[in-house]
Amino acid sequence: MSRSHDIERIVIAAHALTRIAASETGNDAPAAQWRTLSILRSEGPIRLGELAAASRVTQPGMTRLVGQLADAGLVERTTDPSDSRATVVAVTEDGARALDSWLVQLRDALEPRFADLDDEDWDALARVADILSARTTAPVGAAR
């Protein structure tokens, strides 16, 4: 198998794990909600258009989602000080807590699927997690 195929397999498996965990937890919040809160927590406050692009949804779709999240107290909207026409979105403390809670639910739902792994397999997964974390937090093209 090629290295690019291995990357493809990792992406597909990660998506499958997320779907399985969401199903097993019974959490009915849209995936876009969790993706948006995660982006905001890692990136900090950003413009609505940039958030839509990062979350891979349309700007009108993101406007609706951000409205729902703001109504639930999970994000806050402010006017961009450099352009009063633009909206900046930030995760609130409640939003960060909700995201943390969801991540614990995902972890707890998936943990039994990995209960039979030995120490060598756990070491391999820990190494993969380190590599993937480093590759997903560094800007594209940045030295690693």
C-alpha cells in the first residue's frame, strides 16, 4: 500500500469513529456544531466568513448555525473593529464546556472498541495521535 493510501485510510477511519461515537452517545447535535466550536476554540475569535470556510459550510448556513449557537449561549458575536460590516464569532465558556463534555462522551463511547489492545498497540496509537496532532495544528507549509 502507498503512503497516500494510508493517509486516506486514517481519514476514513477517523470519520467512521466520529459517526459511531455520535450514534452510540445518542447525541443529536449536528456535527457542524461541534466542528464549529472546535474551530473557534483552537483558532480563537474569527470572522463569520472565515469560520464558514474553515467549517466547509456556506456563509448563509454558518450564519444560521451561529445564530442557533448564540441563542444557546455557546458562541458570541461581535462586530469586527476593523470593518463594522463583518461579524466576529468566539466560543463562550459554556460553548467550551459543551465541547469538552461532547469529547468525553465520544471518548467514553469509543473506549470499549479499543479495550483489547496491548501495550504495543497503545504505543502505536499514541505515536499516531502525536503525529496527527502535530500535522493538524501547524499551518499548511509550516516547518514541522
